[in-house]
Amino acid sequence: MAILFCLGASNTRYTRTSLITLFTFMSGLAVGRVVSIVADGWPHPLLIAVLVVEASYAGAAAYLLRVEDSSPQLRETA
């Protein structure tokens, strides 16, 4: 996955695939952590911070995917 993320950052051909993977991976971690909080109760505050970071990365990937979809440059080259 790290190789895919590096390819997506350095090569526009892999950017969309990398963002979709990042969104899927980080949102899966965040949802799993929320389920764990509901099932087991509140964890250490550090894990809450990790949840915020995971959700932030998923949100950033979703935002970039949406911006990429609405980019006029991509419509011209497609």
C-alpha cells in the first residue's frame, strides 16, 4: 500500500487509485475504531486522537476525489 501511495503522489496516472485506496483504508480503520468504542467503551485519549487523524485522512481523500471529478482539465483529457 505504501508503494501505491507513493506512486499516486508522484504519478498522476495512479493518483485516483491511490486516493480511493486511501479513503477505503482510512475510513475502514475509523469505522472499526468507532465500533470498538461503542462495544468496549472509551479508550485512552491517544486512541481518540488516532481516530480523528484517520477520519481526517479519509475526509481529505474524499474531498480530493470530489475535486478531481469536477476538474475541467480532466474532462478535456478524458
